[in-house]
Amino acid sequence: MTVKFHFFCVKVSAILIFLLFFQGINAQYNFVALDQKMDASKKDLGGGAITMIYKDGKLIYQKAVGEFTAKTQAPIASCSKWLTAALVMSFVDQGKLSLDDKVSKYIPIFASYSKGYITIRDCLSHMTGIKTDPNLVLRMMERKSFTSLEEEVVDFASKKEIQANPGLEFRYSNIGLNIAGRIVEIVGRRGFEQLMQERITRPLLMRNTSFSSLDAVNPSGGAISTANDYMNFLAMILNKGEFNGKRVLSEKSIVEMQTLRTNTGIIKYAPKVAEGFNYGLGEWIQETDENGKAKVVSCPGLFGTWPLVDICRGYACIVFTNALLKDSQRGIYKDIKSIIDEQMGSACKN
């Protein structure tokens, strides 16, 4: 056997061993049931959707139905809140903000209208106590009248009534996150969109994610993104603030975001799809352990996209679509997660 032929055989053998090893890694999961669930749910998911699962540093599952792909760009509605909370926490990491700072420290008009005790923590946990119109259509029409985030936040301070003391009652709305978004504009001396790019989307290679709008920027619900992009964000959350070996948020900030801020007694309003969940900072705490520690965190949006991180089982998942979120879809997402958990192991390993 010539030296050249021997080298060729060794090289081919190495490749075959690698392929067999790689096949073995992926063979531990059987997502046939998930494929079937996605196909069966196509109509309920608006005719198009993609589900992706990330674990151990890589994608282990991807399934698209209809016209959606991992690169399809669509509005993500309230999934934007998670991104905005992360942006705020990047300022906390630098010592430029404290979660216990009063909003009036940065926007003095709040103190002039009996709202001087609202903190940034209250804003990120929907506990400002500021009354919001329960009618979604009216809220959307009202937003159209604002030319800037600054103008909208001044309206919150000067025209909205207080219906509870800050920190005592949870009412899900756009108010708190948009106030927090305006504060980072003031502290960062740049527009919200530019700050988001510099601190979150660019470091996470989220090239197709943007808050740009012809209307006033909306930190609570104005982002467009892709499944690929948002999965990078989820990978960072799962990896305790790191992405591709670089730190985006401190581990302390990740823990803060995942710490319970609510209980069933103080939740006065939550969307039906999130009923029974609790809240942290910018994210729902979907499941907890017996000590109240977050096991699963998520941030579903009005247009159907549902991103989540299962902390104890060590995976991230996103169902990305563009169909108005209906109460019935919660059952679909619950089934999807149950199928995944069967493959990951039903018990929390932490």
C-alpha cells in the first residue's frame, strides 16, 4: 500500500467516525411527534410557522410549515419586552442605572403628578400603578398620535391616573417598559433603536431585528425579528448572559430578570394566554420549582410568536409565526413543550 493511499484511507476513516459520532448525538432525540404536531397545527398557527430548539450550544431541531423559514421577518409584538428589559439591564451592569432608582430622577415630571415613587424595577415588572385603557384598539390608536417615545412617556406622567401604589399590583401593559425605554434614551444620550443595536442586537448578531418605525418607537411591542435572530437572544439567556464566548449581560442580571416579582394575589390583569404564570423583569415565569425559583421563562407576543427558555432542562425553544395569538393556541404551545420535554427528560436536572 502506498503512503498516499494509506493517508487517504486514514482521512476517510476519520470522516466516517466523525459522522457516526455526530449521528449518535442527534439520534438521542426523536422529534417525529413534534413534526406531526407542527403539521397538524399549521392552520391554527396562521398557515405558517417555524419551531426551533437549541441545546448544548447548537440547534437540535428546526421545522417550518407554510411559507415561514428561519429567516422570515415578522413583527413580534410583546416579545419585544424581553429585549427591552435586557437593554435596561445592560445599563444596570455598567452602574449607570439602579433598578431601585425612581423614574422621577430621570424624568422629573413624574414627581409633579403624584408618580414620584415609581421605580425602574416597577416599570420592568408592570407594577407602576398607572391606569391603562383595557381596550387594545383604543390603545393602538392613541399611540399613533405620538411622534416620539418622549411625548408618550410625558403623557403617561401628566394624563394617566394612578389606580394603585407602585409595586403593589400587577397590570400587564406597555406603560412600564416604555417608561424604562425612555430612561435609557436619557441616560445613554441616544435614541432607543441605536442603543438597542449597540448593546443587544449587534452583539447577538441579530441583523434582521429592528425597532424602527414611522410612528413613535415602541419598546414594549414594536420590534420585528426572525426566528434565527431571536434564538440568538434565547441562547444568551440560557447561557447566563454569554453569547459566542462573549458576555452581553452579567449573570447577576439574568438572575434578576428571572426572580419572581408577583404572586397570584397581586396580579390584577394578565392576558389569557399567560394566566397562571408569574412575572419577573420583562419576562413571564412560566414554571417554578418548590422554592419559587424560575424553571421556565417566556415572553409570548400578540402575533403568535412564543419564545421560552427551560432553565432546568437546559434548552431554548421558539415557535415563530405571524398570526394573532388566540386563547386556543396556548394548548398548542403546551403540547409542543410537552413533546420536547419527553425527549429532554421530564424531571428538572438542577
